[in-house]
Amino acid sequence: MSSGLGAWMVRGRREKVGEMMTGRALDVGFGTGLSLPHYTSDVEVVGIDASPNMLAIARDAAARSGRSVELLVMDAENLAFPDASFDSVAFNLCLCTIPNPERAVREGVRVARPGARMVFLEHVRSNLLPIALVQDVMNPVLVALQEDHFNRRTADVVRRAGVQIESVDRWFAGIFNLIVGRAPASS
């Protein structure tokens, strides 16, 4: 989602994610660091991604901006952090490519403090049936070409993983969602 079209499709939503993050924040799917400028200066950002090449770009961007950020190559399904170590957790356009998204979200819940804000900016299966059916037809091709699952029911995945959903903002014919929730208050 680093293209001009991608940036246009999520315009304003990265900013919303940044505004909602507090304290020590985990950014899953940090990529090249497109979300970093939207975090307030009092947020301690820890970004993870499976791609060392993308994180190298993010490190350069962070250095140029003067922003301190901890960046780690890590598998979202096996987070190397202790339980309850983050005040907020964001997943940014990554659950479509993670092999087991529910496991990744469960890991996010595990490392979040009880009641922590959890935010998911993702492309998903549309809530509009005609569009959803087209996505279902296209999905095998996108998975084969880009390992991108275009039709995941992300709100259901997030809910099954234990996140208490507070709101779902849908746009672009329901293909993009900003899902806001909280980690369970207690384990």
C-alpha cells in the first residue's frame, strides 16, 4: 500500500491509527514506515515486519525524520515479547498476507496489556455481496501471484482472537476497514 493509489485509498486512516496509539505501541506490519509520521511524539513505537528490506527503508526514513523507533524483523504469529508488554497494538495492512491471521491477532492480544487499544487497518472481504463475490473469484489468483488474501473476514478473525470490537469503519465499497477494539480486560 505504498503506491499513490494505495495512499489515496487509505487517506486519513493512517492518521486515525496514529492518533489512537498510546504509550509503548506495537506496530505489526511496519513495512517501510508509512505509519510512523502519524504517531504522536509521546508514543514509544516498536515496529515489526517479516521483511528486513522494508525495515531497512523504514530505518532510513526514521533517521531522516529524527524519530526514534525500535524496528525488529519478526514473525507476527510468534512475537518475541513478554505478555502484557504494550499499551496499544496496531496491525497495518498485513493480515492479508500472514498465513494464520487469527494466530497473529492472538499474539497481539497476548502482548497487549489488559484493556489496551487494538487497531486494525486492513483490506477485507466487502460487506456488499456483489463485490464480495468478485473478491472470492479473484482471491485464488491474488494468493498465487502475491500471497495476498483479498477476501478475509478480518472483523470475524479479530473477534475470535479475543479482541472486543468497539467500531468498524468501512469505506471503498467495504473493501477497507478500520477496526478499533480492546484487548480483554483480564486473561
